[in-house]
Amino acid sequence: MGCGPSVEGGGGSSPSSPPPSSSSYGGETAARRPQADDPAEIAKSSGIDRELDRARQQEEGKVKLLLLGAGESGKSTIFKQMRILHGSPRSDDDLRMYGVVIRSNVIVAIRKLCTHLRNLGLEPALAQEPAPDTEDGDGMTPKQAYDELIAHLVDNTATITEEMLQNGGDTQSNSRDWVGQSPRAGLAANNDAKQFLQHVNAIRILWQSKTMKEVWQKRAAVNVIDGHKEYFQDIMRIASPAFKPTTQDILLARVRTTQVVMERYRIDGIDFEMYDVGGQRSERRKWIDCFDHVDAVIFVAALSEYDQTLAEAKRTNRMVEALELFRSVCNNRAFANTSIMLFLNKKDIFAEKILSSDIAAQRPFFDYAGPPRDFDHGVLYFIQKFKDCLIDDEFNDSFIHVTCATDTNNMEFVLDSTRTIIMTDNLRRSGFLGSD
């Protein structure tokens, strides 16, 4: 498969060369020529043949899984779950990188929310709210917190001198911080993480305000990552000098996938290779390199994105994009003999969102005739939408899973079921099992 960051044993010259013709040698060269009946040479050749045969059988025995779907659908979260369930633990270097990313994720989210609050015209309502009645609030009102964040994070009107006076800006505090900085996270993320420590108190106070709760309900318009609500709710732990990301923190972290990433796992005596690729439109040109010799495709679509637009194309509904992408994948000749699984992800966020965002109110889905705020009817409606994308009707319901990628227990069950279905389907396609 030509799409991994590393390839096991591939390429290069052959391990051995064929014996030279006897008619073309003489003198010293002939003296060094191996004899055809030399037992040592025969044993060496047989060993090479056995090694090549073993490597071929090992390669043929691998199950290669490809994760596809639009950006921010949850592919990388499923990829992380595979490592949690079947891979090695994270190193401290990994954890520090994720610590920086998590703090950066909070800054990215609060920038969007502050801008959205202003665009919604809610600043006067925010100004009416009093300072929270807490010992560590420093008497700061939500409006003062908002003004600080707007000046430092959105409009960039604050001076460097003022910024350095904020909490977390001194060198001594930074030296005690376990996460610190991580070159792997990138310059922008490290800068955001530093600003997080400087403005964490303002972020906390603004997040707790009634006005911000109203803004959060309308977050779909600015594409804030839904799961980052958990970061805001636990913000002081994330700001602590002793902060070390948990498994759940890592699952919620958003790092845009800009290259093909591959992990290997051995599960119940079978080798698996899973490939994760970027879902944004600009990344999809890399997908073609991953299409060869794939045993199964896991297509991931976010149920909760029926009322959101693409970050890279503001007029395109995310669910419509996912449906069109699914149609092109399922009907691609490269996957004619490949098992395709559909994961309708973010069911938890979907269940929360439909209480305030009507499916039928979205222009592409005006034909939804089920009752509003009904989870089961909504899920069945979108399942049928995906089924309608298929040219043939071989897509079995057992190939469809409604998932929450951040729930390890849910994903363990789903991935185990998926693995069984893939192995059974591959045997059927190979003729070892009778077709239905």
C-alpha cells in the first residue's frame, strides 16, 4: 500500500541475485563463483525462499483499514481509540504535545465564541451581568472578561506590556508547568497555549456567564468543536501546572490531519494496519495513494453536523458534503471488492442538538417528516439518506453503526463488531464462505 508514512520491508533491490552464467566467467571471477551443488549455497537459497514466502504470507494476511470522511467527522478520534484499545501507551513527549494542543483548542474556541457574541449583538446583555460570587474571581465581571479577551485574542489591540502582566506570563510560573512547550505542536499552538495561561481567569468567568450559554447554543454558525465544552467545564485543571492530559482529554483534542498516518496492531493473532487521512477538500488529493489493496473502508460522518457548513466552503452544508463524499467512495471501482462500513458519529452531540435545532428547518433536509426533537427518527432519516447514495443495494444494515467516538466502551464494542464483519465479509468475497 503506497500511502503510509513508513513501509515495512518494501522497495529496494532483491535480497539475492540469480547465479551468473558459467559461460561468461573466467580467471579470478570463476574461482569465486559458487558451485551449483554447494550445500551451503543451496541451504542459503532455500532460507531466502522461505523468508520471502513467509513475508508474502504475512503481507497477504494483513487486514488494511482506511478511514475516510469529511473534515472534523471524528476519523482521528476513532484512530486514537484503536491505539487506546490495542496499541502502546502515550509517551510523556506525546502527552506534552497534546497538553499544548488542548490549551490551544480552548483559545481557538473562545476566539470564535467572542466574535460570535459580538456579531449577535449580545454585548449589552453581557454588561448587565454581575461579577461571579467566588473567591478567585478578583471581582471581574463577565463584560470585563470579554473585553480582555477581545483585546488580546480577537482585535489584538492590547500592548505587549499589558499581556506580560497577565496570569501565567512570568518565567517562574512557566518553569513549573509540566506541559511547557512542545515543538511537535507547532509555533501557533504554542503561542495559543501561552495565551491560555495568561487569560484563563477571564475565559473561566466569561464561560460561566448566562450570555455565553446563549452563544453556545448558536455555536453551529461558527463551527466550534462541540466536545470542547468539556475543556471549558474543567478549565482550571487544564491550567494547573501539574496538568497531564488524560485519555479523554486526548480523544477530545483537535489536531488537523494533514498527512497520511498509519498505525499497526496485532489483534487475536491477526495484523491490522489502519490509515487516517485528512478530510478537508485540500487533503483529499492524497486519498488516491491509499486505495490499493484495502480490505475495508470505515467511512465516518458526523450526525450532528446537519446544521453546519464547511470551514473551507461556508455555503456548503457539512452533511450534504458527507453524503456526496460517501456516494463517490461507495461507487468507486477501486472499492468494488472492499468492505465499506458506515459510522454515523457524534450521536451524543446529535441527541443534544436536535432539542434546539430542527432537522426540517435546514434547507437540504426540508423533506424530514419525522417528529422534531426525536433522536430515533432523526437517525433513521439520515441512515436512509446514506443508503440512497448507493447504486446497488448490497449495503447490509450490519455495516452501519451509530457511534460516539469519544466513548471508549462504545467504540470497543463497535470496533470489535466491525472487525468480525470485515473478516467474515473478506472470507465471503474470497469464496471461502457461501454468499447469501
